[in-house]
Amino acid sequence: MKLSAIDAIASALGAMMTMLPLQAHASPASHPLLAPHCVSDLDFIPGFLVTNDAGARDRLAQIGNKALEQALADASKKAESTESDQSCLDIINDYLKTW
């Protein structure tokens, strides 16, 4: 079964999150870099998809750059206050559904 770029990103992010020590992410105070990393991961996605997903350019043309930029802005705002790896993954997965 061939994975789409979106599935590959979600799978890779999930695998990366499982490699991180759980105690480091017990609370935002114990890992203050979680939210910025989540935002950074989100910022990486659009360029990656346009470059690597055959359908991304068509989807961009279909719904428009403005809609995708707004979806990214909304997801980034949520990511700024994320407190766990799982909430970051949920935010990323919700954003990927826009594509």
C-alpha cells in the first residue's frame, strides 16, 4: 500500500514523538520548547506538501492559498499553547485534513 505524503508525515511525526522521553513532556514547565516545535512542524508542512505530494498543487488551486494560510494560522495559534505531544499531533492532523 502506497502512502500519500500526508500519511507519511503523520506517521513520521507519530514515530518521532514516541522516541521522546515521556517525563520530559509531563507539563509545559518541564518542556518549554514543545509549543515552538509544534509550530515549527506546522510551518514545515505546506512547502513539503507542495514539493512532494502530487495532489497538493491541485488542492491549493481548488481551495485557494488564502484558505490554507488561514488554516495554518488557526493551527499555529492552537499549537502555541499545546501542552502534550498528543495535542500537537492532533493539531497537525486536523491541519492536514485541510489539504
